[in-house]
Amino acid sequence: MIKKGIRDGIPIGLGYFSVSFSFGILAVSNGFEWWEALLVSMANLTSAGQYAGITVMAAAGGLVEMAVSQFVINLRYALMSLSLSQKADRKFRGIYRLILGFGITDEIFAVAMNTGKEIKRSYFFGLIIAPYIGWTLGTLTGAVCGNIMPSVICDALGIALYGMFIAIIVPAAKKNRAVLFVAAVSAAISCMFYYIPVFDKISSGFAIIICAVMASALGAALFPGREAD
Amino acid sequence: MDSYEFLLYLGVMAGVTYLVRAVPFVLVKNKIENKYVRSFLGYIPYAVLAAMTIPGVFYSTRYFLSAVCGFVTAVLLAYFGKSLITVALSASLAVFVSGIVIDCF
């Protein structure tokens, strides 16, 4: 089972390498040391949260802002972890969940939920390995090479992370009007924070939280039960 | 930011991220029944990603115009169901090429 998990994880690992490469570049260009970028990736294993996290640090935001922004941005993992808990088999509990819960990401979750009726702990463990290595190595390579690479290339790879975000939103919005509505509302509020001078005082971390909570609450009020259509 | 401060922030960041993942996984055995709460949680990832992408993506490269090229490329490929990695790397390629073209003028 562990071998099957490792095999299923390899495509995710390759994808993570290129995306975390761009995270490494982004972190270094925001004034972080290469080992700081590496530690962030090793300890968090998440794209959106890390991106927001280094934004908060670079802007010298408060610890509360850091905690709240991480909580809101990663709240989706709580939902995934809920679904996983329903599908994990009898032996996948207690200490195993405590340890392997660290490895829940959007892609790992999606692949794990796709395999059979129950999820075995050995399979889930195997599944995490390649993505973790890819994420860590990609960050390291990006952070180290980012310093010596020509700016044309750094510039181009800097958009890769946004590319991944777009690749998650667009297919979901295409399939589901409610998701399209929520994403559009959130983007509109985000533009408001960005372009209207009155909102200058609000840090980007809190701006993301406010956008996400307002748009999702509106979505839940108008289209309850349509999030997974 | 010095190393001590960095580690303090990192600790808070990693701690919250870990707890959000692990606590429901370990503790919750029943499904959430409230449909409003379920919907709210379900919409959160898309709302977060949309707010982070727009308008940030347009200022993520040296030229606004090449960022627009990358953005349009990503949206089109994503619309036609290409994988995460294809979309991400194609957007990079579009920024790379358009950046060089703009440099020429």
C-alpha cells in the first residue's frame, strides 16, 4: 500500500516542485534568506498560506494577524480533514492521524479521496512523501537560484503560483455558478481594498480575510448547499 | 526582521496551519449537518484564492502588460481543463516571451 501511495504522489511532487520554486524566488525577493524560505516550506506545506504568511512577515504585521490569516486561509483544510476522517479506515486513527494530518493539502486530499472505499494509513503516508520532497526541494532551488538567475526568468516564474491559483478557481467556477459568484465578489472586494485610498491602512493579510469571509458568507446565504455541485 | 523574530512568526504560522489540519482529523467523527456552515466552508478556498490573485497577479511581474498575457493564458488553459502544472508553467512562459518582446521596444 505504501508503494502505491508513493507512486500516486509523484505527479503531485513534480507539480509542487515548480510552484514552490516560484515561492522560493518570491520569498527571497521579499528579503528572506534562503534557509528561511526553506524552513517555511518544511514546516507548512501549503501554497496560499505560505504566500500570505511571508506577506505578513515582510510587512511586519502582528502575530495576531499572522494567526488569524493562517487560520482563515487554511480553514479549507479543516473541511478536508473532516471528509478524510469519514473515509480513513479502522487502523488509521489516534497517533497516526495526529502525525499524518500534517500532510493534508488540496491535491493530496483530492487524490486520497479518489482511491477506493477506505483510506489506509500506509497509503496516505506513501502519498505524502513525493509532494513533501518536491515542495521542499523546489523552495530551496528557487530561493538559491533566485539570487543568481537573470531577472527575466525570475519575473516569469513569479507568476507560476498565481497560475496554480487560477488553475484551481477557473474549472470550479466553470462547473458551478455559485463558486463563480463567490470568487467574483471576493475579487471585487479585493480590488476595492487595493485601489481605494481610504483602505490603505488595512494590511493585505487582513484584507484577504475580510474578502474571503464576506464573499463566502454571502455565497452561503444566497446559495446554501451548492458549494459541491 | 531578525532570526529570533522570524522563528517566532514561523512558529505561530506553522502551529496554526498544523492545528487546523490535525484537530478536526483527530477529533471529529460525525459529519457537519448545518448546510450554511458547510457551504461557507466550501466557498472559502475559492474566495481566498480569488482575493489573492486579483489584482495581485497584475503586479507580479516587471510589466503590467506581460502580467496580463500570463493571466489570460492561465485563465484560458484552466478553462479548457489543463493540469495545475501546465497552467502554471504556460503562464510563466507567456510572461517570459511577452517580457522579452516588450524589452525590444
